[in-house]
Amino acid sequence: MKALFFFSISLLIPLLGCSETGVPREAVSGHVTLDGQPLPEGTIQLQPLGEGPSAGGKIQEGRYELSRNVGPSPGKYRIDINAWKESGRIIRDEAMGTTEENLISIIPPKYNLNSTLEINVEKGGNNQFDFDLVTTSK
């Protein structure tokens, strides 16, 4: 009888993550441009300014899309956007015996390390957020 009880409970546990009592998440999407052009590739990270999980994903051809499965919970978030390019320098790791291309950020720190970008994700809302980044002051 005990074995049947624990077997039944083990079947129910995976379903708890799918219930409405779990962490609610929302789909989020949008466009990212850099100096007026779609950002070819990069990453976007949503850091909660209160309770809730962080979320993030890839930017491809100026577009990002986080499905509800991996999206953020409703609330306010700080946005970090990153993208890199090869610097032309090779870095050698003597201890590992490897080399790799040195990458440099093409996104100013005001959009990642010192980000001032914020969004408010709404429950059941449109939740499309576009970001127009600039590398120089005009």
C-alpha cells in the first residue's frame, strides 16, 4: 500500500510545475537595433527588480523571443543587452595549451553593465519591447 502511495505521488510531482500555482511566466519578444540597424546577434537578459526569476535568450537578426516556458514573471526588470565582435587579437591560455579569439563588446555599458533599460512585464499583456541602442551621443 505504501509503495502504491509513493508511486502515485511521484506521478503527480511533475504536474505541479505545470499548474497555475507554480511561478507564472509570460512570453516576451521584440526588436533590438544598434545605430538604426538590426543587431545581427547577441543576448538579452532580464534581471528582476523585485521578486521573480531572471530570463534571457538570443537576439538574431534584430529579434528576440522568449516563450512562456522560459519568459519572466510579471513585474519590473532591468534589461542587459550584449553583443561582441572579434578584436583581431588571439589570447593564449598557457595552462590549458589553447588559444582563442579575443572578443570585444560592441554594446555600450549603459545597456548592460550600467544598464538604464527597464521594462514592466504584464500578466496576459502584449509584452513586446523594442530597444533602439546607440553607440555615440548625437
